[in-house]
Amino acid sequence: MKILVHSCCAPCLTYTGKWLRENNFDPTAHYYNPNIYPEAEFVKRYFVLKSYAEGKNIPLVFGFDKKRTPPGDCENCYKTRLLKTAEYAKSNGFGFYSTTLLISPYQKHDLIREIGERIGDEVGVQFLYHDFREGFNESRIISRELNLYRQKYCGCKESINVKASAIAA
């Protein structure tokens, strides 16, 4: 079963990609992240993901858009990234799509699921929701073992500020 997986970074794909393969999916990663700030972070995450995906024989599709997602607007950010992923999935013969965001205990799972399913219905490709948080610790272990770059914030400018505030407190 071919599945296109929106992928924000390599660490989030470690467990997610493994689980998908163990559950008879054939994953392709989709790097579409107009929220990531600054540009150097966007590029770094892409190249680390590219290297990891190549090593695991997971095809990687690069999506780019000069239009940036406003910082701190999680709902719009989810919609933007999931819509592009669903549209690519539909036009390229994938039966399913999903996102590695579902591994993070810091993401809004109910909102991601609602948006993913709604977009899937509108576009005509099934959204696979699975609570990958079960593998969050395993993904951290894998990432450390492989010495993968692990960022300290979601990606947008606002999430840098939130992380910095949390560290200072």
C-alpha cells in the first residue's frame, strides 16, 4: 500500500517509517515545510532527511513554495502542509497519506486528525491517522544512535520563541 508521508525532519521519520513498513505500507517521504524558519534550518532539516531516507531506501519528494506560513498559526500550518501532501498523493497514485507530525507529543493530534481526514475526503485520498507517539522515545534513541540532527523547536519563528521562553523559565 503506497503512502505519502509528510515529513518535517529525519528524527520524526525514524519510527514512523519503520512502523509503516512493519504494517505493510510502502512509504515515500514528502518534504513540504514552508513554516520552517530560518532558511538555514529549512535546508539543514532537508539534507539530514534526504540522507536518512536514502539510507533506508525511502523515496523522498521535495516540495517547495516561496509562500511562508505565518508563525504561531498551527491550524493554518497543518492545513497548508497536509493539503499539499494530499494533492501530491492523489495526483501520483498514492492510496494514503499521513504525517510524521503524529509522532510528537507537542503537536495537536486531534486537530491534525480532523484536518487530515477533511482534506483527504475533499481531495480523494485516505488520511492514515495513527498515534505514533508510542514510538517517540524510540525515535529519540534511533536519532541519537545515528547522530541525526535533532532540532529543538517545531519549525516556525514563534516556536523558537516559545522554546526559548520555556528554557529561560
